[in-house]
Amino acid sequence: MNIIKVVLGFIELAFALKFFSVADLAYGWHLLDREVFLSIWIALFFVLGLYLIGRLKFASDQRQFGCHACTLCDARIGVVRLRRLHDTRPLGCSLQSR
């Protein structure tokens, strides 16, 4: 449950930054350029990725015994399922066109 709260917190920060960027562009304050905005978003989601693969810990995280291989395995399974969801070829078709 804590992982969900942390991920949603990161997403909330990203949307808050986007909201501020739109307001900055509308009012012409020029506090947050496009390059700075994208750099902050990249850094934010990079840190989120580090958290999800287990390289970053927060004080609210419970101590987990073992490694984070389960989290990484779940992420890989999710990617495979997402690929299968978007694959339009019928099962058994080869990747090469004839």
C-alpha cells in the first residue's frame, strides 16, 4: 500500500509542475522554461523509476526481507502483458512478412 502512495505522490508532483508550467506560460512570468520543465519531469520520473526497482528507499518504507526481484519481475510481466494487449497479429504468426 505504501508503494501506491509514493507513486501517486510522484504523479501528483508531476501534475502540479505541469499546472504551474501552464500558468507560467499563460501569465508570461517566464519562471519555468520548457527545457527546465522537461528536465525536472525527466529527473522526477527517473527517481520514481529508482524507487520502483528498489534502489531508493524512504523512511516510511517497511523493511523488506530478500531482494526486490519480485518488483522487477512484476514490472517485466506488466510490460509483456502490455505488448500482448497492443499486438494486432493473431497468435502463431511469424514476425517476417512474406
